[in-house]
Amino acid sequence: MIYTLRTTSGREEIVMDMLKSRIKAEKLDVKAIIHPAELKGYIFIEGSTSDIHKALRGVMHTKGLIEKPVNIADIEHFMQTKTNDVELNIDDVVEIMGGPFKGEKGKIKRIDKTKNEVTIELLEASIPIPVTIATEFIRVTKRGNGDS
């Protein structure tokens, strides 16, 4: 069964790492743990209820397990890879929508279509800092001159 674990928002990755360590060390019956990036404060965990409770005991940043099982159909859209249909060009100005640079703006310097990543230079930094980020976490705010 798949259950929903409530966590402190922004601490999902830390909770997942602690859970994975405990599950591996104690050989608990937990099959999968996922955290959809767009869903803050929640982790989905698949396994037996008793082993999930054993894994959660004493783990920081957990707020509780929702005992009602989740239907896979309700969460499978979180597990599908997203395609970015927006055309990106060199020198486009973009806003970062997720990750440690969320809210920052930058100018696209390189596009890697095979990895769905772009390298941008942050605009508000005192020295140019190149940052590589997935295209799903950016939004074009201003079109550049388009010489890609």
C-alpha cells in the first residue's frame, strides 16, 4: 500500500535520506519513497504499515503518516516526466521557479536539449555565475535576440 507522509516543507529530501538509511539498516518492508518536487511537505511511501511506522520512529521533520492508503492512479501524474514545449533561445531572460536559486533571474548561455537543461548566468550576481538547471524549473520572462 502507498501512504502519504507529512513533513516540514523544504525538509523532504532530508527525511527521505534518513528513512532510506533506517530502512536499509533494519531491512524493513518498504518498497519505494518518492517526493514530487511540486508537492511541498509531502512524501509518498510504499510498504507495510507496521514497517513504515518503525522507519518513522524518531525521524526529525516528520509531522505524521496519513493512515488512509493512496490510490496509485491519484499520484501517477507526479511520476511522469514532463516535457517543456516552450522554445528556449540563447540570451533569453528566465526566472528560476524551483531549487536553491528560486526567484532569481538569469540569461541563458547554453542549451542542452538531450538533458533538458540550460546553463544560465545569474543577472543579480556581482560576478557572472553559471548555473545549470532543468528546463522544467525555468520560465521565460523576456526573449533575447535569438541567435542560438
